[in-house]
Amino acid sequence: MQNRTNKLYLLLGSLLYWLSSLGFIWGELASSDMGQFLLSLLIICSLIAHLWFFNQHSKHDQTFEAEQIFTKVLTFGIITFAIAIVPFVLGKMDILLTYKWEVIIRRFSAYIYLLFFLYTFTIYRKLMHIRKDTTIIRQWDSLLVVLVLASLCNLKGVPFSNTFPILLYIMGAIMLLPLIFRVKWIALLKGKEKWLILLFLLVLLTINTALIGLYVYSDLGVYTDQGINQSMFLSNVFMGLVIGGVSAYHLASFLILLFYLPLSSVIEEQKSEIKSYQEISKVLHKEGDRETFDHLFKVCFATTLSNSGWYIYIVDGKGEIVHTNNIKDVDIQLLSQRIGFEQLMQIEAKRGYYSFPDLKKRRYVFTNEMPYRSLLVLPIFTQNNSLKGVICLLKDFVYGFDADLINLCKSYIDQAKLAFENTRLIKQTIEDARYKEEIEIATKVQEALIPSSFPKLEYCEIAAFNQSARDVGGDYYDYSMIDDYSMAVVIGDVSGKGAAAAFHMAQMKGIFQALIQLCLPADNFLVMANHSISNCLEKNRFITLIYLAFDFGFRNFTYSRAGHCPILYYNAEQDEVSYLQDEGMGLGIIRNNSYTNFVEAHQVDLHVGDVIVLYTDGLVEGRSNSEKNEPFGYERLKNCLRAYNQQSAAEIKTKIQDKFNLFTKGRNDTDDTAVLVIKIKHL
């Protein structure tokens, strides 16, 4: 619907134009003032209708490429010139029939001028509006308003002063000036397209000049039989602004594009550099290291316009020549020897590269042996100062690699190094996440292996806490009810910390649960445990342990110590706190039958109210967070039990834990800590 309306404006404009022309040629209207007023009014309406049509046509035209726009304008210009030259040729040949036919032909030519210049004027709006903003849109709309006002200058019989057309020219020039220099489309031209459009503009400038000359011989309402009206351009400001705007835009585009050409190669290089950056980034994200090096070498080779080159890819500290270009392996070996390649690659250069601008002058290469004259070596070191690869580029003339080329290659390499490091960090993050997940699983497994709570027993209360220096640890305690009157308790400490210690702690859990079924005496239990541990522990690992067997029916417990911290015991009958000192050797230290000589069993009578405290060395060795850096020690632990032995097992455990945390102030991350408190309540 919109397209049909626009065509109606073109049809209306053409009809009004030819009505006014017929009135001037054959009508009597042109001889009277009123007639000239009416005919000039038709001309004004025709100009406004044509302006509206071409402006709307430009908005809806789907052509956006500069080459296509100039091709259309050039085609229209050639056709216009061919038509416009006909009256001139006929006049020169003196074969025009009558004055009226001459006027008809001239007014037809003038109409073609009108169509061409208005079409060109409005179609260039697309070029002016590339990357447009609100200001440009307002300037264009303001220019259209000035053109509508300018069309009024064709109105006959109205006493316009001479300053009115001049004022309109000034206003039009102000509106046109910023639009004329809106040539951002030049920066978007590619390759040979710049030369082609430059040729188009040169031809259009020629046609434009010729049409202006021929326009003088047309009569858009100003031609008389006495000749050309000298005030022609003052009376037809509309066409003056349109033709002037088109001519100025042709000239500005031509000159700017002409002066832009020397810079275009630099801009193209910059675009190529940006594209290279993008390609490297894509390769780094999609391909492996070797494919990345291959692409990096090709980019550096092309950027520096090298004649020859090669690159070395480092795998497990060993270099491998992966890719060569216009150079033999023999020449590579000879060059490497003479420049001391292996020595150069020992450490990263401060500048990030090694340049040999004149190999002949430095006597690295003799003329008769090789044609190479300059060499650029680009080692690629990672952030941990390990060599990942080397790119070597050669040229057959001296000083072939200037600072700009070298810096450009370095920027490519820096980007690759950053991407390599990002890739490494991503892999490390994935590994850390996997490790964290595994640690969480291990923590849950360990929590399942170590009792977190104890059942309510008739004969005793049991409470415990366990703090690992890391996510998981090697401290272990457990218990097992042998029968209604007997219970076995064990506490141990695996040498070392972390996951390895936790793994061996899990092994100890299995050994304890297996041996407890045999109802062995305390010392025999340790002998069998040592035998089992020796078969599954590394030679540099051992476990300290205490095994206790409670017999509530006979009111005693038997214990045996394997190098573990002594038992802290409160004798309720004697109201005395002491450590049960005895000999013992850690499990896994002696791995033969002689281990029997290093363990012994001890029996202790029980009383209601007795308290047995089992613990690991992390408790007594925990350091204070002060300048003294003293350990928590055995005496503080002993005093704590002396002060709180009348409380329940859970309360005693809590008091010990609070005293320890207050003393260390959270600085208990050097060793695992475990405490097991047993209080006899009934016998």
C-alpha cells in the first residue's frame, strides 16, 4: 500500500510538471501575470511531489552496499547524459524544426535532470546514514524543509527580495555541510572495492560537470527566446541546492577516498591482525596445543612476510621439529649449532625473543652455505618458566624483522601464553573440583568409619571428638561389644596427614573389626595387628595404637600400648589422676616375629566413677597462638581431668575440647586431634 502511494506521488509530480510545460509552450497563460503564477505553482507542487517520492523510495530501497548504490547512480547518470545531450547535438547540427519543439526537448531534458539529481541526492542518504545517530536524522529532515522552502522561489508574481534565495542557500549549506562529510562507508570498503568506487566517482564527477553545463541550456521555467535568464540559479534555489549537494558529495567522497587509499593498507593490516587474534582465540578454545602452535606459526610467518621458518614443539622436556617451511633439516641443525640454540633456550629472554639481524656480519652463516640473512627466534615459556615451544623465522635480507613486526608476533604469543595458562587453570580447576568431590566423599566415608555417637551402655559412658588438620585425617578410634559384660576399645594415629593417612586408617578399621572376633588378649591383639599392618603399609609408614579390653563382670580392663600416648586415668577410689606409663612399639616399625618382645599387657581394676581418657598426640602437641608457642602438654590435660572428673563423660570431653581450642585459638591445623573419654558408672 505504501509503495502504491509513493508511485502516485511520482505520477502526480510528472503530470503537474508537464501541465506547467504545456502552459508555457502553447497556452496563453504564460503571457499574463496570473497565468505565470498558476504555472509556477504547478512547478512548485511538482518539485515537492518528486522530492517526497524519492525520499520515501530511498527509505524503502533495500540496497545498502556502497558499490551497488554507486552502480545504480552511475547507470542513471549515463542514461541522463545520453538523453540530455540530444538537444545540444541537434542544436549544433541546426536541424531543430521549430522553436516549440526545441523547448519541448529542452524541458524533457530538464525533467531528466530533475529525476537524476533528486534520485542521486536521496539515495546518498543511505550512505550518509551509515552508523547514524539522532543528530544526522534531524539534519536531513531540516534539509528537506529548506528544500521545500527553496521550491517557493519558483513562484511568479510574488515579490521575493533577492536576500530570500541567498538566505535559503546559506541555510541549505549549513544543513548540507555535515552531511557531505558523512563518508563513514569508506572505512567499510574491502580490497579492490575501493579502487572500483574511486573509478565510479571519477566518472560521476565528469558526468556531473557535463550535466551542469548542459543544464544551462535547459529551461526549468527560466528559459526565454532571448536566451538564458542570468538570475537562473537565484530563481531556482531548489535545483541549485540539489545539484550543489550532489556535486559536493561526489567531490568530497572522491577526495577523501583518494587520500584514504595510502592509509587503507595499514587499516587492512590492522583488520588482519584483529582477525588473527580472533582466529588464535578460536583455535586455542577448540584445538589441542600442537594444533595451536601450528596456527600460531602460520600467523607469525604470514604477518612478518618471512621466507623460511620452522617451529619446535616441546613434549615432556623433549623438543620435536613439527613444522618447517622452505628450509631443510640440515640447515636447521647447522643454524641451531652456530647460534647456540640449546643455550639460548635454557632461560627465557628478557625481551621475550632473540633477534639476529645480520647473520653474515655475525659470521653465523656463510654466504656459500645458506641464503638466510636475518633470523628471529620466539621462545614460548609458560608462567612456571618451562619451555613449551619455539618459533623460528628467517628472511633472505638483513634487518628483516623490525620492532613493529617483532612486537606484533610477541602480542600473538602473549595471547597464546595467556590462553595456555587459562587452559591449564581450567584443567586445574576441574581437577580441584574433582579432588574436592573425592575429598567430600572421603570425609563422609571417614565419618562413617569413626563412631560419631555411642549407645547408652549400662556400665559406662563414652564421648569423643575428632578434629582433622585437613579435610580427612589419620586419627582413629572405635569400640566393639564382645558380649554383655565385655567391650573392646581402640585408639590409633597413622603417621602423616591427609588422604594417605585416612586410607591407612580405613585399613586399621578393617583389621580391628576382624581381629576383635578372635577374642585375643591385648598383647596378642597387637602382635596380630602388627603382622597385618606390615603387609599393607609402606615401609615409611607406621601406626601408634592403644587397645583396651573391658571386663565389667570382673571389674577390670586390660590394655596394651603400641607406641601411643599414655592413658590418662582417674582412680575414683583413690581420687588420683595419673598417666599409665608402659613400654610399646608402633605397628609397622618392626616387621618380623621379634615384635612380640616389644609389647606387653597390663591389667587395671575398675571402680565406679573411674575415668579413662584416650587421645592422640595432636592434643598434647597443639601449640598456643602466642609468642611462647608452647604446647598444650600433658600437665594441662591432667589438670583438666582433675578439675572436671566428677562430671559426665560428655561434659569432660567438652571441657577438654574447649580448653584446647582456647589455648590454641584455632591454631590446631598442624596435626589431627582425637579424644575418647570413658567414665565408669556401674559395675
